[in-house]
Amino acid sequence: MQLKDSKPSIDDVMRALRESWSLESTEEPENWQPSNPSRGQCGISSLIINDYFGGKLVLWKVFVGEEQIGFHYSNELPDGTQFDATGDQFWQSEELREPSVFDRPAKRPKNGAGRYLKLSSLVRSKLESY
């Protein structure tokens, strides 16, 4: 199949991500459910958004009350727009704080490289079919 000449829209990339997220792609298999498919998908999804649209990555600290329980990734698009592909994954008790904006490292991620490559391939395949 021939790739389209135009860059996909962010809506198309999000549609492809939503259709591709699964238990196999999540970083949190213990918390992932079909009713909350974006759970644990933030790191690899933010890289895929960056693949298509550039910009910077944003690292957040996730808190419940005053206890930090983890991290979350989102994107800052080249025009400065904040974009969070998986912002709907959080439970009501979880709060994002202390964002840190940075350039994407040149290397693949140490953790989740296989999940990233597989999800990226699925997204690309879906985009080619739209």
C-alpha cells in the first residue's frame, strides 16, 4: 500500500492510537482495562505523537494526595499547544503536577522500546488504511 503524501491529522493519529492500545501495549497491565484503554500508554503514545508532529515531551509527576505515585508523559506541539493523548486515563484521586518540558532524546526508550515499536507499526498501518 502506498503512503499518503500528506501528514495525518492529529485526530487521525488519535483514532489510530485508540484503536491500537491494548493490554500488550500498556506499561500498567495490572491497571489496564478495555474501559480505560489509555491507562499506561502515555510514554509510547507521546513518542508517537512526537513522531508525527514534532515538538517537545512533557514529564509530569503523578500524585495521590501528597504522595508521588508515578510519572506521566504528554506533548508540547511546535506551536506551544499542550497535547495529552492519554489524559483521560487518570483516576479521580490522581493529580498531575510539576511539568518538565524537554527535547526528545535521540535514543529509543530503555523501557518499553518493544512496545513502542509495535504500537508505532500498528498506528502506521491504521493510518495507511484511512
